[in-house]
Amino acid sequence: DVQLQAFGGGSVQAGGSLRLSCEASGITVTDYTIGWFRQAPGKEREGVLCASSYGPSAYYVDSVKGRFTISRDNAMNTVYLEMNSLKPEDTAVYYCAVRSRSVTVCTSYARAYAFWGQGTLVTVSS
């Protein structure tokens, strides 16, 4: 079974940093295209950024460019979302998700992702 475990959320003040982790089991993260999504209160889930299985990343929220980065740790079979200079508008539940193994293209379309982690809450106060 494929399982994704997202954790690392918390409460920080604006300008602070957090690193979210998405620990995978049942798959090897380097073989999959992985996305991070978020859902703010009262809003729809949105794609934040994605790392394709062959390397390139794609950003879907302009405001996170230069502040958020995605990376993988092959030894830990974990994907990270490094978030710096956090803003109150970054407050949301963050989810990691993977596409089917054969798919190498990034997309912000949530339904294109086959497996999801349970979400981790990030709260940024001003």
C-alpha cells in the first residue's frame, strides 16, 4: 500500500520558517512526480508547487516563488517543503500528493494525483 505521511506544520510568526516533511512508504519518492497543495479556511485546495520525477519543479502560486522550495531525501524516502519568509496568507492545511508512477508531468490539478497525505496545519500570525 502507498502511504504518505505529512508532518512538520505548526504556528509561526510572519517572517518565520517551517519545513514540512512528506514521508512515503510503498513507493520510492524519486520515481514519482510529487506535489504540495494547500487549503486555506473557506477556500478550495490549490496546488503550490510540484517536483517532477525527472527533476524540474513547477510553481503554481506566484507569491511563494523565492520563498518555498521542494526537495527529496532519497535515503529517508521523504519529500520536503521548505517554507521561508512566511506570511499570514500562507496559513493553510498543507498536503503532499503523488501522481501515478508513469506520469512525469507536473500539474496543479488535484484530481490528477493518485495518493495523498493526511495534511498538516500551518498557521502564520502577523
